[in-house]
Amino acid sequence: MEATQKVEINVPRRKSEFQKFIKVLLARKVVVISLSILFLLVVVAIFAPWIAPYNPYTQNIANSLQPPSKEHILGTDQLGRDVLSRIIYGSRASLIVGFSSVALAGVIGSTLGLVAGYFGGILDSIIMRFMDALLAIPPIVLALSLGAALGGGLVGVVVALGVALIPTYARLMRGQVMAVREMDYIKAGEISGISNLRNILVHVMPNCISPIIVLATLNLGIAILAEAGLSFLGLGVNPPQAAWGSMVNDGYQYLSRLPGLSFAPGLCIVLVVMAFNIVGDALRDALDPKLRGSL
Amino acid sequence: MSHLLEVKNLKTYFKLNDQTVKAVDDVSYHVNEGEIVAIVGESGSGKSVTQYSGIKLIPQSAEIVSGEVIFEGSDLLKYKENSEEMRKVRGGKIGVIFQEPMTSLNPVLTVGEQIMESVMLHKQFSRKRAKERAVELLNMVGIPDAQERVNHFPYQFSGGMRQRIMIAMAMSCDPKLLIADEATTALDVTTQAQLLELLKDIVKRTNTSIILVTHNLGIVARYADRIYVMYAGRIVESGENKDIFIKPKHPYTIGLLNSVPRLDDPKDRKLIPIEGLPPDLANKPKTCSFLDRCPFKMEACEYSPAPQLVEVDKGHYVSCYADIKGNDWNLKFEEEFASASEQVIMKKEWKSKENNGVILEVQNLKTYFPFTKGIFNRKIADIKAVDDVSFKVYKGETLGLVGESGCGKTTVARSIIRMYEPTDGKIIFNGTDIAKMSKRNLKNIRKNMSLVFQDPSSSLDPRQKVFNIIGEPLIINKLVDSKKELHERVEELMRLVGLDPNLKDRVPHEFSGGQRQRIGIARALASNPSFIVCDEAISALDVSIQAQIINLLEELQEKLGLTYLFIAHDLSVVRHIADRVAVMYLGKIVEIGDWKSLYDNPKHPYTKALLDAVPIPDPLIEEQREHKVLKGEVPSLLSRPKGCVFSNRCPIATDECREMDPPLSVEENGHGVACIKV
């Protein structure tokens, strides 16, 4: 049996998946810029106490509503607090709300979707009807009422946004799982007697996760925007804590005199949300093995 | 005489990343009026791109670098992609029939509208006249009740019917040239034969020329006048039909012919695969592109530039440096090949394995699927995918299960391994009935049976390393005690199927199609099963790769004493590999027997029709064969004919057949037929 020992050497050239992924991801300049913005945001949020020139909570009524100057680069607000320092501290609230609410929604939503899609039947019907009910309530109304019920504050915002986002993840995951379940490689596992748990963890989940990652990235922007909206409506973080949304709200009254008070935090929101959206789009392309192959 | 179509030095390149893929690299050919020309090649050989370059139907990333495509005296490449002139040619003077009949018709327009569209555009017919023309065309391509059917939507037609409609559309403006791009590949053999006979008939009647783009050598032998063989973007050999098949000169052509099983092969012929893989078209060597796989390469080939086509006989061109003018070239090839690859050309003499004892017995197996309707999923009927099927499989043999798509052969296989729940009947495996066994007890049985899937790319988890894929059955069934043992076993399995164990950390898409199928086979072998179901295991592969896998399966069988249930639609392959064969039609076995008595002496009219429809890659034999074409199509499982399921298409059916469902009557030698007329 010589022939079986003969080995085929002509395997296509090796290039690691990760290298290809990075190459596609960083193919466009705008993505690199967005990633840098997000990186900067994280650094600023973590090292806020060292970066901020002033304590964001120190009030100085005598020095209130100052236009930008050498001491206060972005001026001071109505209580005389340094606007730049408050923006720097405000990035923490944005990031915490963004990541925690998306993590909450992502974990719960995709788990529900996974269970519904994998096991199907009555379980699927129950979970998905529940999700439909949740989906029927406008998310901002849901967040408002939940926020009000939980008494505002960071936790309230996170839970409110998290719950509002759950159905999208469940729907997406369920669809993915149902498509992947029909693939022959899942059947191959079933034939050799694989357990449900192993099947889900080893085969189903890794093949369903990419769109979830993309959605999560896009939702980070949405969550930050929604947090700003809720803060603007007075349901966000509790004062005197700094958050971009509430800062826009506070500066709103002085828009004609000191537009910077609202514009500076507003610009931060716009930049970060845009950056997340662009990165999300780029991730979608980079995570798709088919698109990746063509580049 | 000037040619209808003459392509000169065509080069079409694809730009991908920073690489240039030379898909069509200096190709010249011509087509005369009323001629059927075949372009033969495996996937990736550039045969389709060559055709689409001329009518500028190529993807955006492709660029026609140079060349001329002269059609009726004018160079098509001079026309802009969407210019008036080009549109007149496309659809008007050159018609195209695409491969996939399911996606090439617009589902929201009636077929009549779609045919009328091009008639009205190219011939300026009024709507009324266009409709008449559409009906006339549908009649021509053999669609019954054309007057009525012209108003139907594509989904109301079967695959074969849709392909007929595609032909009608392509013929609608009396084109001079038809390009049939793998037009019959997706269809069943009997439908394929119907359509090709239709095309041939059209050529005769209208003096249209046809370019048949295909990988199926049998079709080519039966229908083509002249043949061009393409490999890696170039034409390596061209000539009259008989030149190519009887006196092939290029090592690739010879290799291709040797690697295909034929219906008239001696049973003990071993297939001679073309070892290796086609070259990467982006980094094509400057030398002959077949060099790596050529058993005849000489020293000169290693450093000489790629050979040009040279006329070796009248009208027979070959691009090869070897001394190929001699007439004993073929014989020499086989001898040298055999010694070069240290392979024996002959298999062991065939022996029946009925004395080995039964490993699997299927008794009255029925697998029904519910057909539901409405929002409450009310069951209104059973789809009887498998209806009362019984057979035995003996230890160490290969039972071939053949039939056209929808006949239930895959359902039988999947019921046996309990991927589908059988509705009724017994599946006795090694003495135990597993048809109703619980999932937990089944686990012990499943170690002993496994499945090789059809499509190697969808049956391997794209995110798992080869090591994990092959090792999974070992881990699940706790067949190894330690990490070390697992590694050793996986490496052993990889060597067994001809894969380099050093590649175990790679993911499936880093492998070629044939190699992926090897991974699938290694996984199937992992738990040391005695019984393996091969579900169309080779039909997704290129012909030269098919031979490699068939040989591998045969070697493994001999080495490990495996029993195969080999499911396929390709009757030549089944004849080559199977000891016994069962023919299925509409969920029933209509004929079963050992390969010799079944192929030499088919009894059921359906088996006869199937065998008639399979073309043999030898024009001399094809000339003598009578081309009987089976009429009609496989009916839907929901409207099964009364009595014998084949009665509505059977040439010898009588009223009696339409009343009584014939039982499978088995003769002494095990040859069984379900027909009351024999």
C-alpha cells in the first residue's frame, strides 16, 4: 500500500487567520483613525484622575461660566467647574454604560437565542414570543420607564438599556444558530454521538459569534448615545457625577452665550459613536471569511 | 473558409490583492457554422471565463489584457461592455445557457415574459407576435401544453423544464452561436440526455453552432465534433473528437481519460489518478504548467518556457515537448506510468462477498416526512421518501445505491445511521435492531458506523483545526486515554488517508477540495468503524481528484476490511467500486443484484433507461449505441403514480402495471427486480 503513505505537499500557502483579519480590518484609513479615537477614549477614562487638570466636582461660583482661557481650556460651567476635566471624567460614565449595557444584553440575548435556535420547539416559541413582546415596546419608552422605576443613576441606565437591547441579540443569534445547525459538520458531530453541550460550545457558538460581535460594536455607539439622551432628560447619572449627556443638558441654557459648554461634550458623543459604527462595519467585513478571502 | 467565431491569443487576468491571476492565458480557438465544439477542463481551468470574455460578461476584477474575438467578421472586444453593438450580439446573435437553472430565471416574471423580453428587444416584435414566438419556442424545446404553460412562473417548472426554458430563451432570436456553460451538469442523467439530444437536434435543424463547456468527458464523446482541452488557463490539446479520445497526445488528456471510470471498463481496472493539484494561477510557473503532475516530464521541460501548440496530425494540436508523434505513445504511457507511480494497474480479481455473513439488514424500511400546511402545521399528507425498502449488506463488500435526485437514496442512508427517524421497519446492524433504539444505546453502535459527506467544504467545521476535527470522535467516545495517544492516533489517521500529519494545525479552507475529503474520510475512520456510508462522497470533486479518492476508499477497504454503502448518481463510478448495486426510484428499490448481472443484464426498464443515458467517453462506442431517451420526469413524491411507480414513464407499461404495485422478486443469484413484465 504505497499509495496511502504518499503525502500531498501542495497545500496552499500558510497565512494565519489572525493576520488576514488584521490586514482586512486595517485596510482603510478611517478605520485606523476610529480605532485610535476609541483607544484614546479608553486610556482617558482609565487614567482620568491623572489626566484631568482639575477636580471635576470642585465648585467655584465666583469663577462660573468663564469662556475658554489658559487656565480652563474649555472654560467653566455654571458652578465654576472645569469643563475639560468634567468631559474627561464623563468618558467613564459613557464607557461604563456602553460596555455594561451591551454586555448585559449580549450575554442574555445571545444565550436565549442560542437555546431557542438549538433546541427549537416549544422552548423556542416561548422565548421568542417573549422577545417579540419586548420588541413591541419602543426602546426609549422602555428605558425611560425602567430608568424611572429604578430611580435613575448609572445602574438604572445600564439595566434599562440592557433590557431594551436584548431582543435584537436573541433574534440575531437564533437565526444564526438555525442556519449553522443545518450544516453538515454539525450533523457529523451528532453522528459520532456528541453531547449537546459540547456541540454548542465547540461547533455552534464559534460559528455564530461574528455577527454578534459586530452588532455589539454598533450597539456600543447606540448605548452611549442613549445614555446621553437619558441624561439629557434627567434620567441618567446622578449629579454631581459627570456624564456627557447631562453636560449637554446643563450647557443648553447658555447656548447663545457659551456654545462650547454644550458643543464640546456633544462633539465627544458624535466622535465616539461614529468611531464605534465605523469599527463595527469594518469588523463585519473582516470577520466574514468569504469577504476576507477576496482581499 | 472563415470561421463563425475566432478567438485569437485571448488573455484575461484577474487582479486580486496585488496578485495577477492568469485565468485565461493566451487562448486561441475557433468555431465553425453548425458545429458542436467542446471546451473540456476541470474547475479553475478558465474554460468559462474564456467564453464570457468574448461577450464581456466577466466580473469587474477581471481584465481582458489582449487578444481578438472575431465573430462574423468583427472584433467583439472593440465594443464597450454595455454598448448598443454588444447588446445586439448578446442574446441576439450569441445565446448563453447557464449552469444553474434554479437561479438563472427571474422568479417574479412568467417564463413567457422572460422569453418575450429578448424577442421584443432584438427583433422589434409586437407583444402579440412575441408571445406567439414564445409559445413556438416552448413547443420547440418540448414543453407540453406550451399555450398554457407560457403564462406560468418559473417555480411551477422542474429543474429540467427550467433548463429547457433557458434553451428556449437562448434560442429566441435565432442566434448563430449557443454557449452552454455546464448547462446539464446540475441535472440527472436521464434529464441530461433529454436536453443534450434536444440541443443536438436544434443544431441539425437550424445550423446553429454550440460551444459545450463541460468537465464530463462522456458527454463530449457523445456529442462534440471538435474538442479543446484546457488546463490552467491554456489549451493543451485540440482536435477532432476521435483524435482526442483515440489518440490523445498530451499527458493531461491521457491522464484525464485514465482517471474516469467507464461503463464498459473491465471490473479489475484500477483508476490512474493524476497525482497532485493544479498550479496556483497567481504564481504560475514560466515552464509547462502541467510539469508538477506530469509522469513524463523530461529534463528539458524543467527549464524550457511553456510549450506552444504544435500540429501533430491534421487538425490535431498538442502543447508538449515530449516526443509525441509516435503511435505507440498511449501504450508507452500506461507502462511508464505504472512503473513510475509504483502502482499496479489491476485490482484484485472480483469475488462475491456473500459468504462473509451479513453486517446490515434493512427490512421494510419506511421513512415518511409530514407534509404540513397552514398556520397550525396541520399534517395533510405523508411524503414517502423511503417506502418499504429491504436489502442486505454483506461484510467487506460495497453496496452501491444509485438513482436520480429525489429517489430517496440519501434518506435511506440517513435513516440507517439514524440521522432521520425511520417511520417503520427494521435496521438490523450486527444482529441488533437499531431502528427504534434509544439515543443513549445508539452511542455504542455509532462507533461502528460512520458517514462520509458529499460536500467536503460544508461538512468540516471551518473554525476547527484538522487535529480537532479528526480527533473529535475519539474524544467523544473516549477511545483514547491520554493526550499523547490522541496525537498519535490522529497522526496515524492522517497518514492513512494520505495527508501530511504536520498539517494538523491548519483549518479546512487551507486545503484543496480533494484534501478536505480526505480529512472527512479520516474523521469517519477515527472510531474504527466497520461500516461506512459514503453519501455522494466523490461527486463534488473534479475528475482527476475523484480517482484519487476512489482509489483511497478501495485501498482502505482492503486494508481495514471495511463495508461501504456507496450512494451515488454516477453509474460508472458505482460500477467501478461496488460489489452489488441497488437501483432506487421514487422511494423504492426497483432492481438489485451483483454488479455483473445488473450492468450486463439489466432487467427493469428504469435501470435500462439509466444505463442508456450514461455517455461513455469513447466516440467509437458512442456511435454504435442507440440513444434511447427516457420520456418525462421523476414525478413528485406527493403525486406518486398508482400501481408501479415507474408506470407513467415506462416504455413497456400496460394497464396492469398501473393497478398493481410489483413486489421485488428475487432470483436465485440474488438478482431482484420489481417489475411484472420480466
